[in-house]
Amino acid sequence: MKKIAICIWGAISGTILLSHCTFSDKGVRKIDQQGDKLYVCVHHEVKDSVVIPLSELVKEVHIVKLDTAKEALIGGGEVVISENYIGIKPWGSEPFKLYDKRGKFLRNIGQIGRGPGEYLNLYCMQLDEKNDRIYLLPWQTRRLLRFDFEGNALEPVRLVTGLPKGKFFVREDKLVAAALPFKGMQGYFVFQQTLEGKLVGGIPLENYAIPPDYSNEIYGNYQNNQFGVYIFQFFHPEQDTLYYYNMTDNRLIPAFTVDFGTAAVPMHSLGEFSHYYYVETMEAVPYKGGMVTDNYKYIAVDKERGTARYFRVENDFWGGLKVSVSDLVNGIFVQNYPAIVLKEELENIRQKKDLKPEVLRKIDNLLAGLSEEDNNVIMWGEFK
């Protein structure tokens, strides 16, 4: 994958000439690239740690108990939210489910299958409530499925290139998308097109190509009117970059990278939430004849303060419930809890001696209305 240059102890190497380095913190380099800022986390220099309270990131946390009707039940799944609706892609072979903001089940959107308006699996979704559109992107497709909020299948959006594990975002009449750029493929790493299927601009995949391995992942995050993209390589980690895609100029802007020093580059991913970039490192360990990831560590780079710290996020609205970086994407915080799991976690938290009285009251009120037979509970909040 294409590498960028980083400025470390005066040494500059790579494919992009950098004009200026500034030093905000021991673990951070901030580089000016003709008006664009590239943040570099100097991994081996980060020593301190911090707990980031969720209240720093979001205005408030909303609780939605999902409908207990049979067709509404889920075991888990990925959540997308609009002003008045909640959409969930359940784990396993189940159709996309639509609820209102009170948790009432409304309907399935599309069906599992191979026919019109059907899909076998989904990789990315969007609720475009303003334009009465629900977009569902299956794996390995050249069509973005399109529905209205009544569940009617509409004409799919024809994509200008294939999307193996794609991420997308529709804004007004344009679609912006990114896909794993496999070697040997033709097409684009990131592109924009009209909803009628006309290419507006794209970044050819050649300079970003990686081995064709579906253990890799594509990260797409849309917040603050910017589309951030990053490629996670499971078996072949290397020096890499989180980019912003500039729709106006049709170019990728290097935004964040990591200097791992002289050590071998570990398995890692890069991302962003609120005013932080983050580095997630992990290790592959054997498990039941295969491999899983474990030993996770996280570093947050504060773009406003120019600091880098090991970190974890805690939901201080609810006494310190754990928050994962995967719960912080596209400008919101959202978690999907099985009722029994949330009940157990809150029962453990309420044993803390230092809980604020108002937090204890909230926990007790929620616990009083939670049953092991309940459907899942959604916690969510908008970024400040």
C-alpha cells in the first residue's frame, strides 16, 4: 500500500515531500503539508495513560429498549441511526430491521436471498431519512440496494466499480465509496459518483493495492463533512495511513499515521472519533485451529491539545460502562446490548462505592425495568 513520509529526528523518507514539522508533544509530530495537517503518533515515545469520559465526547446518552415482538428480536448486530429511526443489521442470516426511535419494530427491509431486493449479507448501511431512502450494500457487489422507509424496493444504484468489502456514504445526490484495493483488480480505491451511475472522480487503486485477502478490512468514517478511509491488513501490517478524501479536488489527503520506530510494525488499525485519532495494536494468537486477535492496546492522539496517551473510554453517564472504539463512528456513539448482558454489567457497576447518587438512581430505575426475556437495548448519543 502507498506509504507517506514522516518526519522523525530530521530524517525524511518516502514518496511525499513534507514541508514542515512541529512538535506538540513527545509522542506526536504535526506536519504541515501546504495547509493540510498530518499527525504522526510516535508509538515508542508514548508512556502516559488517560481515561476519556464519554461525557467529553457526547451531549447525552439515550436509552432505547427494542420491541419484544417475535419478528423484532435480535441477538446482536450493527446499528445505524437517523433523526427518527434505528436500523439494525443483525448478526447471521437475517434481514435488515427498522425500528422507530422508541424501539417499536416497523418492518424488515429486503430479504435474505438472491432475487431482486434480496441479499445474502450486508457490509455497510445508511438511513437517508431526509430523502426517504435506505441504502444497503452487500459484499462483493456492483449494486447499492435502495429502499424507501415503507420497505419498498427501488431501482438499485449501479456502481462504477466493484466493491469487495466496501464502505460508502450518500450525501445529497452523490455517493462516495471506498473498497479494499486488491492487486490485479481494475477500478478505484476511493471514488464518487452520481446516483444515476456516472463517475464524478476517483482515486485509482494501483498505488494502494494490497494482497487479495478477505481477512483485511476497509474502514470508512464520515464525520464533520469528511470521509476518512483506512485499510487494515491482518497478516501483512506495514507503515500505513488514514486518509481524508477531498471530494472537491478528488484527492486523498494523508491525515494520520504512526511511527513504530525500529521495531517491526505490529498488527494495528487507525481510526478517528470526535477530536481524536487513535491507534489500536493487537496480536494474532492461535485459537481452535485458526487465529484470533488479542492483547489490544489503544493510543489516542488529541488533535486539539497535540498529545498522545494510552487510553480507554468509559461511559460515565452510567457509572463507567466500557466503550469500544468501534462504538464511536460516523459522528455518534452507539452500543447494542443484549438485555441480560446490560443487566449483569449494571448490577456489577452499582456495587461501586463512589457512584454519584444521580447515577445510582438511573441504574436502579433501568434495572427495575429490565428482564432477561427482553430484546436488546440500544445506547446512543450524538458527538458534541
